[in-house]
Amino acid sequence: MSCTTVFTNGRIILPDSICDGGWVAIHQDRIVAMGQAGDAWPKSDDSTIVDLAGAYLAPGFVDLHVHGGDGADFMDLTAAAFRTVCRAHARHGTTAICPTSCVAPHDECVQFLRLCQQFLGESTGGARVIGGHFYGPYFHAPAKGCHPSLGLRPPLESEFAEYLAFGTPTIVRATVAPELPNAEAFARACVAAGIGVNAGHSHATFAQMEAAIGWGTSHVDHLFCAMSDRARLRLSQAYPMRGGVLEATLYFDELTTEVIADGKHLSADLLRLAFKLKGADRLAIVTDSSRGLDMPDGEMLFGSPSCAEWFRKQDGVGVTLDGTALASSVVGMDDSVRTFHRLTGVLLPVVVRMASLTPARIVGMDSDIGSIAVGKRADFAVMNADLAVIRTIVGGIELTEFPKPIGEFGVELGHSPNGIR
């Protein structure tokens, strides 16, 4: 789309409303004009007119917390894996993505960051990498979830100084459990480097979370999942009952958070509660998707080459092999938007905002991405009446090919050497 392209006859999803019959004009990778039905749009001899025929034109989704897709995991630590995951999520309307690491040895964490740095300026043919989410190894062991125990450790300055030397935007968010030794030093070092600090995989108390806010913590990973609450903390202290990460997240307006809206991790009542207490501007939708996205059911690996854990994709979600716990989602952002909308009844423009503008704001990029507005990047997800993505446009370029793992790994679907069995 090198000339001016005008998308017409669409249902343009704005942050708080839908503009029926509206149009959006782009030139190269930017939105240059937009209007309502009946307004004249820019016309020239080299203009391309795209009739959306009543389809929704949504801002491209922004995923802050995502591990894999199409049989690949970012922690496979190869360029092929990065491209595969980015293309897989673009199929589901995600145009900006934060590759998310997991618990791993130091050298593998460094290699993950090198790849994030490389892909900041490289075309993937899919979602654009906007910066890495450094996630793990600084988790509290009892709250590790499906992450491997091998590699869990508290932050040490001699180690994390090498990570933070990559700076921003190679790293845009970094997670730490606030109760760990030296968590404060890590959080303050992140803030000094311009990197946003998350609390996650933590059994911190309310008071520890309040202290963490003072260090610069501003976001909490996957609300309700792998975190302490009043009931869990009561196991270690009979009285008085104390709040944990959950209660602190809901209480403090300074904290934004996120939900996995696949309909498996959280019930409708929990999604409704999160929305009521945090609101659309403090609550993002994330996929937390694994390599199981768009793969057949079966067993596969979560995590890094040296210490990955096996899980099973079944019933539309990842579960541990013993079936007692969840192990990341296996859906894309379009599915998450549909599910949140269906389960909560929240208006579609608001739900889309939680999957686009709100996460863009959390990583400080809302002036450039996250909504349809003049001057912003031409990143779009075109959805039909059932909210299924039918076209994805990244930086003004429509993506037309979404290769499956056979194209990247040279093996049949479902038998990738990168962690499928």
C-alpha cells in the first residue's frame, strides 16, 4: 500500500463508540485522515479504495504477555521461532507484541533479550515486536505456576545488570515477586533504566505490595493467577486475616493489571469483578498464549531449551500433565475479545480498547498505537460480524500469508522438534 489507501463502508471501532459507515485513509504506515459516513474522503488518481462491506475495522491488538504459538515458543531462542509466533498472533489480529520470557538460566535470558533487540527493527511478516517482557526467573517458588523450578532465583545485581544493560525498548516490562530478597534493588534499577515494573508469581502481602508501589511497581501480571490472597496468606498466619497481591491490585489505583480472557482461566464473575473494580483504562486483556495456539491437542513443552516443562493442550486450554493446574492459554487475542465481550456484556468498543489502547498505554506507546486516530500507525484488525479476524494490516501492509510450522521447521504439523510430541 504505497499510495493513499482509503478503507470505506466499515464499522470503525473507536475507544468509546462505533462509527458506522465511516472511513479511514492511510498513507504508507500512518493514518492521515478519517471521517463519518457521508463525509468526502481523499481521492487522487493513485488512491486505492477498500470497501469493507460493513466489517469492523478495529485497531490492531497489543499483547503484553505472550509466550508462543503455531508450535513455537519465544524461549526456543531462534529467529525462526520469533517469526513463527509473531505470524501466528497476527492471524488473530495482534499487530504489536511483547515477546515474553520464562524461568531460564542466565545465558538463555540473555539470548532471549538479544533476539528481542534484533526483532525491534526486523520485519516478521506478522505482529511487530515492540519490546520484550522480561518475565522470570524472579518468581516466588510456591507461586511459580507451570514454570520450571530449575532456574528460579532472587535477583542479584551482578546478573540483572547485564539484562538491564539492553535498556528500553528492548525491555519494556520486567516482572519480579516483591517478597524476594533484593526485589527492591531490581525494581529501582528497572525504573532508572526506563523499564516498567510488574509484580507477578508472588505471595506478597498487601503491605509488601504497597511498598513495591513505592519502588516503582505499576502493573500486576494475570490477575487472580499465581498470586496470594487473604485465604492463601491465612495458611501461614491464623489471625488477623491479611490482604495479598490480589487485594492490593484491586485496591490501589496506581496499579494496572491484566486478565487472561480465554473463558478457562477465569469465570464470567471474576472477569466482571475485575472490570468493575479496575475499569477499562486499568485492565488489559492478554493472551498469555503458549506454543499450543493453532496446534492440535497433545503434549508440548513450555519454556526454555534447558528446563522446559511438559503440558497438555486439551479442552481449549493448556493444563499440567497431571491435570491439576492450568498451563497458559492456547488462544489468540480475537478469541479473548469475543470471550470477554460474551461473558461480561461489556460494550464491544470498550473490550477492544482493553486489547489495544490500554495495553499500549501500559507500555507508554499509546501516542503511536492502540487506537484509530490521525497520526497513529496504520495497524488494523478487520473482523466480521462474528468478531473473527478476516484481515490484518501492520504498518499499512496487509498480511496475506500465515505459514504453519511446516514452513519454519520443515516437519509435519504437530511433530515439531521444538517441543511437540
